[in-house]
Amino acid sequence: MRKHYFSTKDLVTIALLSALGGVLSTYIGYLGNMVNHIIGVPFGAGQFLAGLHVIWIMLALGITRKKGAATVTGLLKGVIELFLGSTHGIVIVIVSLIQGLIPDIILFNDKAKANRSPMFYALAGGFSAASNVIVFQLFFFSGIPLYLVAMLCMLGAASGIIFGGWLVLEMLESLELSGMILGKRKVVVDDPNVDESVWIKGKAEKRKALMAVIAATVFLSAFTVGAVYYFTFVFKLTEEGTIEVSGAVADPYTFRYEDFGDLQVTVNAELIGSVTYVDPRDYTGIPLRDIVTEAGPDGAATEVVVTGRDGYYAMFELDDVMADDGLIIILENELFRIVAANYEGAYWVEDVVSVEVR
């Protein structure tokens, strides 16, 4: 009977992997910030490196095959990051602790750890890597929209599946074949007395499972890349209750309804769309021409493009905008909307966030 739960070898393994993870995580964080800078977004894109933070935790669990090994590794790794000057302060310890706790929960059963199921390791690595998004959301970025949080979680999960799942399994198998760690089968490549047919059969089964994991990862990554493109280049992320007025103007500015309250007008308009119809009624808002005039449109400008948060836009001739009394921006249900009394329904852009003069 063992006197202690963790052997000396287990403790040394946990200490070494925690130290490696704690030291390298700082540089991985810098690399993530560099990726954000290259892509041109303030944060988030670096989540595709999130899986690199959990490799050490997953390795500690896979090598020791002990309950709690991942949690201890995560906690120690976080403490090391803290004392190395992490910009996140004590929160980094919480982040790392949760990253270790999740694999311990998912791979709680000793058989699951020993069998090295690609599916369970992928789930553990994916959820562990994605958890940092939730923790940072709670402590630092509480104002971020949920769709953006979900997108970052998917990106982090894809990274965790690749680095914390698939790569860790390959590393564990290499360590097993070299005889450095005990595997689920006693296979040593240089031992002529070992029947490798069992290992080969298991390898084929593992390959099938890995293909399923890879397919899921590819889908998740493709979906995330599409989401990144949409939210970076199409979806307009602006401060709530504002419209950005920009383009060929002398003084671009941020429109706020209360700043133009004395310019309110009321028009009667009928919405006639291809699938939507609203009976004529009164709408009160700010004339679009006043909003454009405030910015000082360039003499060579000819168009005004009004864009919604989802990327949908309507284009108006600048001369028509300046002469139209029935073209107004209203505030309805906390969202801006354009009412175009002399245009069909397709021009009634909802959730307006941008007015661009071209």
C-alpha cells in the first residue's frame, strides 16, 4: 500500500510541467496580442493559441493518471504566472485552476485516463481551453455581447481540441513507445518479445476516432473563421445608442439622439416592403440631412450610405437626402432606424450604426 497518493515521480512531473506552462504562457500571451495587432482587432483572435496553455495540464493528467493531477498542475501553473508578472493579476490563478479542474472532471474515471479516448481528451482539451474566455468575461469584459463571447469560446475550443487533445495524445504515445511512461499496453518498440499486433489494432481504432475528432475540429474552426470574418468586416460593433458619421466629411463624429433633440420632426409614412407592410402612421425623429450637415460633407461627395449592425445597408443620393423632409432617423425600442417616407421598405434600415458619406 502506498503511503502517499502522489508518488515522488508524480510530484516532480507536475512541478516540471507547471513550471514549463507558467513560463511559456506569458510568451504565448504576448504572441496572442501580436496576432490581434496583425489582424487589427483589440482582442480575441489570439484565442486560436489557447490550446497551448492547457498542453501541460493535459500532459500531467495523462502521464500520472491520477485524480486531481490536472487541478494541482493548473493551480501551480497559475501561481507561477502570477509571480512572473502576469498582467491579469490574481485572476490568472483562477483561470489556470479552472483549466485544470475541467479535465479532471471529464477524465475523472481512471479507465478513461488509461484508455486515452480521443473523444474524451478532445472534450477535456476543448472545454479547458475555452474556459478562459468565460472567466475573463466575468472579471474584465462584462460588457461584451454574448455572440462575441460564444465566438471566442468556439475558437478557444478548436485550439484546445488540437493542442490539448490530439497533440497531447500523440506526445503520450511517443513517451509510451520510448519506454519513458507506462501506457495502456506494455509496448516497447525495441522489445522483440512483445506482440505488436494488439497495439496495431488499437492504433487503427484510434485513427477512426481521431478522424471524427478532426472532422469536428475542422467544422468548428471553419465556422469560427466565418464568424470572425462576419463580426470583423461585416457586423458593426459600436457603442450602444450611437451612430458613427464618417466618410467624405470635414468633421466625422458620433451621433447621439439627445444631442439633436431640438431638431426633431414628425412625418407620416407608410412602410411598403416585399414581405412587410405597416399602415401609415406618424414617426418622430431627426432628419438625416441634419445629421449629414453636422459632419460637413465634402463638395465632391455624391452618396450617403446608411448601414445596420448586421451589415445591411441602403444607399441614397446626397442631393436627395439634403432635399428630403421625409427621411429621418428615429429611436425605437432603444435602436436607431431610418424612416424613408418616399422610398420602398427596403430602404428602411433597422438598427442603424453607421452613416457614411461617399
